[in-house]
Amino acid sequence: MLNLERLRTLDALARHGSVSGAADGLHVTTSAVSQQMAKLEREVGQPLLAKNGRGVRLTDAGRLLADHAARIISQVEQAQADVEAQRGCAVGELRIGAFPTAMRGLLPQALTVLRTGHPDLRVRVREQEPEESMAAVVRGDLDMALAIDWHNKRMPVPAELTRTHLLDDSVDIAVPAGHRLADRAAISLAEFADDEWISWNEGQFCHEWLVFTLRGTGIEPRIAHIAEEHHTQLAFVEAGLGVCVAPKLGRGPVPPGVRLLPVCDAVRRHVYAVWRADADRRPSIRAAVDALRTTSAELQHA
């Protein structure tokens, strides 16, 4: 009889394309992946992996079994969701991925609410960019993801996922205290045509949004510095090295040498939760959504 955990290992190999990728996705060592695959090959009586340069590839038999494994795992997940729904209790483990400002400004409060109401539910959280965490939910590596898009640039959500809106996050522009616009009550983005920007990493959705939005106002962006964390970006602003976008969620204390300016045409991020549609009946998913909505409503009215 085929072992389910070994089928999960094969499925991870097929999805990630490498032993190291499968190990990362399963949160195990590469040695553990290799051992599981060796045992699975003995069970089926034929090779499932073949060397491919420095890596490996699936044999014909490996691809055939991997297709079956994906369907079997999906059926098992649906069965688990149905059983959990029948019990009506949020128990077991829930894996959540979230972008950095949600990790800081939303999840701690929401997890406190969740733990109070559902003490038998274990939650594991991983910080990831929205594109990565949504892909992980599709693969089954995560149960839920917190993601964002912008009022003028939406992020596509895979068809396999269900989404629910949590809150709208208002955004200011951070400028040095000595900036020519620092004393203004509000500004328009077009007034920053001559400024240099501190932005997120190239390729990230928020960086693409900034470039898209500035060009939409007739500005060719001048990205001077790249920094992942908002607090790092604000430190560069305080040093007079440029301006940056400053979302309210998870903002924390603002350096004394920085001024926050609202935008006349309000700039907003939409924050939402996504999960697999076939897991919609799981009480743990519903409990997490309720906790996130409760916390989001409190933040919106704070």
C-alpha cells in the first residue's frame, strides 16, 4: 500500500522541481526528502527520479504517480475539511502566510483573539510577500494567506482560492522634515516629479504599483534606493535621501525628522485573506476569518 506522506513528498518534488525546493515546502531536510523517495521507489518497484545535471527529474513513472498523488492529496484535504466541519470545532493546525506590515499591525491582535476563542487550534505564521503566500496556499503548503492590492492596481487571485476583504489601509507620503512640501496639509503625487524615491524590491507587487502609479501622473519614477522594511525606508527619508510611501497598517513610531503627508486623491491598499475553496467548510478557516475581521474592524475605527 502506498504511504501518504511519501506521496506528499513526491507531490512536493513535482511542484517545486527540486529536492531542496520540496524540502523547503515540506519544512524538512533534503536528506529526509531523499529517504522518503527511496522508500517510495521500493514500494512501487521502479525508479521515480532520474539524475538531471546536478539535480533530478521525474521519470515517466514518477510523473504518472505524481499526478495521482496530487488528486489523492486533494481528496484527503477535502475529507479532513469535511470531518473537521462535522465536529464543528476549530482544532489542529492552521498555517498562515502574511506580508510584513500585516505581520506587524494585524496578525498579533487577531491571533490573540483566535487563541482566546479556540485554545486547541495551533497557528503557525510565516512572513511572505503576497504573490509567494498565495502560491503556497494553492500548493497546499499554507492554509491561508493575507494579501494586498491597491485601489488602482488589483492583484489577480488564482481561481482555486476564495478571498474576503478585511480592511482598507490608508497611505501617506513620508518626506524629510526640511522638504519643500513638509508643511502642507495634503499633497498630490504629481508634486513629486523632481524627488527621488525609496522603494521596495524590484519585481515586488508594491514596487510595480509605485512605478505604475507615478507614471500615471506623468512622472518618470526616480528610484534611488531599495529597502524591504518600511522602518528602513523611513530612516532613509529622515536622512534626506528621498521620499517614500508610508502605509498606516503596522507603521509604528515615525522618526522625528519625518513628516507624513496625506494624498489629495486618497491612496489606499486593500487587505484581504485568501484560502482554498475546497477548505471553505473548515471551522479553523472560519474561526481565523472571524478573528481577522474583528481585529480589522477595530483597526479601522481606531
